[in-house]
Amino acid sequence: MLVMPLKTTFLLSFALLFIGACQNPIENKPKNLNDFDQSHRYVLGTNDTINIRVFNERDLSGQFTINEQGGVTLPLIGAVTLSGLTPQEAEQVVKAEYSNGYLINPVISVEIEKYRDFFIIGEVQSPGSYEYQPDLTVMKAVALAGGFTYRANQKSFNLSETEEKSNLQLNISRTYKISPGDVIIVKERLF
């Protein structure tokens, strides 16, 4: 039996624990965009409705809808551009604006009240815009639009993504989770 001094045993145990913690850091990373938590990756855009709360300042707090210019008009400070920012980044922008001569060390929170609509076009019964719901897949979106027409290709769909995702057209599956502002295109089948 091998006997080691207590100090050496402790250092060896610590080293093994450290090495184990460092192994395969890539395994825990999301494999694609849909594996991220929506609240951490979501960026604000036109027609999102947000709640901005300024602690102890009821007159400065409220519900605001992001306009076509990508901003909101806040009490005292006026227009602030928030489109393209996460809610956490928007908090920092609003905090900086109110700190610039209006409030001393303001505490700000920004929460999404209502996501912007998504769109579904092509071979569905009722194409148009629909209110976004969390965990919305392509098939759930098709169901909201009244189902497929008899001409629909039910196996392959295109997605024209939002500006934040570079406006590429992607082929997607039935289980693909869509985001607010996405445009789902249901194509016609060949035969």
C-alpha cells in the first residue's frame, strides 16, 4: 500500500478535480441556434412590446412598443434606439440615458411583454401574420394558419429569417423552432 503525505494527497485530489472540470467544454455548448434559451439570444425588433421599469420612478416606467425606426420614446429623455439589442443590453442603454443628468444610479429592468408577430405564407389555409408563442414550431404555425392546402409540400419548408439573422432563406424541418418576425414559406408540391 502506497502512503502519501496529506498535503500531496490534497494537491493530487485538487488537480484531478480541476482536470475533470476542464474536460470537453464543447459538449455543453448548444449544437444549433434552437438550443439556446430564447430570453438569452432574443434581440428586440419592430413591434415588440416591452415593459421598462425604473425603480422608485412610477412616472418613468411603462409599456412601450418598438417603432419602425427601432426605438421607443421615454419620459424625460425622448427617443432611444433599442432594436437589435437583447433585453439586458436595452437595460444598460436606458440606464445610461437616465444617468445622463436625470437620475442618480437608476435601477432599470426591461422585460418583453409581447413578441412581434411571425408570418406564414404559401400553401396554408389562412396565410398571414400571427401572434408569436414560445416554443413555436413550424407544424404549430401551420396549425394556427388553418393547416395545409391540398397542394402543399408537407415535408419541406423555407424560412426567410429576420434582419437580425441576415435574411437568408433556409430549408427547415417540421420541428424547427421559429422566432418572432420569421417568415415561413410553405411551398407547392411538384406532383
